[in-house]
Amino acid sequence: MPERERALQSLQSTPRDVGPTADDLLTLVARGDEAAFERLYDVVSGSVFGLIRRVVRDQAQSEEVFQEVMLEVWRTATRFDAERGSANAWILTLTHRRAVDRVRSAQAATHREDRAARLDPGRPFDEVSEQVDGKLEQRQVRRCLSFLTDLQRESVLLAYYQGYSYPEVASLLGIPLGTVKTRMRDGLIRLRDCMGVTG
Amino acid sequence: MRTTSADLHTLTGAYAVNALSDTERAAFEAHLGGCGSCSQEVAELAATAARLGAAVESPPPPQLRARVLAAAAETRQVSPHVPKIADRRRLRWAGGLLAAACLAAVVVVTVQNVETSDERRLAQLSSEYSRFSDLLSTPDAKLISGTAPNGATGTAVVSASRDEALFLAKNLPQPADGKTYQLWLIGADGERSAGLVVPGSGPSVVTGLAGTERVALTVEPAGGSEKPTTVPVMSMSIV
């Protein structure tokens, strides 16, 4: 891949992106365009793999899930509806679901208790905060996260980056189920407004 | 329905970060189909969550690129959806059926909230639920509802072409100790048991409807009876 394209790729999440967007590419992929899929791979593989790695952790399993997800993007691109959201959101939503599925099925196979017992409730959030630091996109996310209440932030991040179900999050934080549901929703709404996300 | 819709609505956040169980996810997605404002909110919150995903970017090992592209070259893509042409009669039905789907969703979600640990029961509910939405999609699906003096409501979806019906009760009080609810199919040939009904559980699936005129719910001694021994608390004509 040419140097210039690689540079563009690293900028892909900024609004000033040049060249075909993930949306353009995914629309072409839906028509069976393999060259477009190759370019789409270069545009989205970093965030897809990064998210899987973050949730699944294990390198070998992450690589497996990554290949499954990228193939699913190819296979189901025909079902992408640009009117219902961006290609990036569609792909990362799919990615997150597959990563969480992997974590949950692995969890069902081992002892639930073990995993919960190893967790110190204070730790995951600090770790996540460190992770969400660095580049431009990350700085914006971090800035917006700082506008959330502690409970909102921890509810959203524990579910999203650790792949916990809301009853698991409620148990970790020691708050009722109903509370964790509303904190997740309120937290995401606050993030949405801060980031200026439209559906 | 007002409070239950509101309850479902608060799940938009948990749904967007995949924090629901499979059962709740299915129930919530059924609700989404008929709730425009929920769909909009879910789309926005999912896009917001995706930004959290984009923030933890990390390149995959380079050798995976060729592997993925080669696999794609050998994989057939799924066929695109074709929009269905709906006629007015079907559309009118859709309103009522949607209400029933919503009711089913509420039943499943309520049970899930109370009993998150009972995985086997949930798996069963999940399969009953998909059976329900499947039945709702048959062209001759009929929706029938009834009310009991104690405030419980019953909803039945009947499909003659499938020879199948689903019955579900909402706000059904717990029966007294040693008692149970039992569902009956009543026709010219008499009554036939359609199984016990546990308050707050998923829909009852009933097959073999030939000759059935009414569906009735009675209170029976624990374990159920051969024939109804009390006056029905609820009775609905299905013809």
C-alpha cells in the first residue's frame, strides 16, 4: 500500500477525510466489488481489530473474531442501509456484538464466579481511561467522557469495553438493575450530544 | 401499555452497548420494529458507542489481510432485502399484531428482570418468543383478547392455516397455594387441556385447533385436572 494512502488511513476518523469514505466503499462492496472491499479493509481494520482486542483481550482469539467479522462485513454488506446510519457505525456495531458474543460464550464455558471475583471494581475504569487517551479521536472521546457522572461513565465503559451484561455491571458497581439501565442510556445520550453524533 | 413501553425504552442504552442477554435483545428488537422514536435513539446511541470503539484503534497482524481478502473472494454475499408491497388490509392488521408483539416483548422482559439467573428458562422463553413472532407473520393470523374480573388480560394469536395458537396472559395474579392456572380448548366435543399457565411466563403454544371454539383459563388444584373443575376466570371465542 502506498505511503500516502497509509497516511490517509490514519486520518480516516477525522471529518476532513479525502477520497472514498467507508460509506462509499461499503456501498460498492454490497455490489460485490472486491477492490472496494480491499480498500475498506484498509480503512476500518484498525478500529475493528482494536475494539475486538480490547474486549476479547486474548490475541489468538481476537484474530479469529477479527477474520469472522471482516468476512461478515463482506457477506452482509448487501444489508447495509445508509439511511439508517454510517458504515463505520454499522461495522463497529457488528464488531462489538461479535466480540461480546465471544466473551460471553467463553465465559459460559468457564466459571462465571472466577472472573467476577478477580475483578476489583475500581480498576477497570482507570484502565479504560488510560486506554482512551492519545490521538485526536481519542482526545475528543476522553473529553466527552469527562462530562458524564462517575456512574454513567463506569456503566457505559464496563459494558462496552469489558463486554459485561447490565446485571454484571450492576453487581460490580453495587447498584440496582434499573439504575444501571438508566445510567447507560443517560451516559450515552450525554456522549452523543457532546460528540454531535446524529443517527 | 404506557409504563411497559417506557420500561422498554430505557433499554436503548443497554442495547446499544450489547449489555442485554440474547432473550432481551430479541424482545427489544421486536419492540423497535413498532417504535419509531426508539429506532432513532438506538441508531444514535449505537453510533455513539461506535465512537468508543474507534477510539481504541490497533492494527491487526499484517498477514490477516491476504487471508481475509482470499476468504471474501470465495464467499457468496447474502441477497439484499427487497421491500414488500403491503396492501391496506394487511397494514390494518399490522397495528393490532404489533400490539401483541409488544405485549409478548413485555412478558419476556419482565420475566428476565426478575430471574436473570435462570438461563434454561430464558432459553425456552426465547424459542417460544420467536415462535410467537413467526406466527404473527402468517397472513391469516387473528388477534383475540379478553379480560378477567381480577384485571388480568389475555391475548391469543390464532392461525388457522398453521393450526396453531399462542396464548399469553398479563397481570395474572399468583394462584393460591396448592392451585394452578390451566388453559383449555373448548369445542362441541368438550374440553381439552392445553397445559398449565404460570403467571409471568412466556406464551402457551397450542396446536391441533380443529373443532375448537373457545379458549378458557381456570384455576385448578396443583398439577392440573382432567376436566375443568371451576368456572373459567377468562374465556375467549376464537372463531
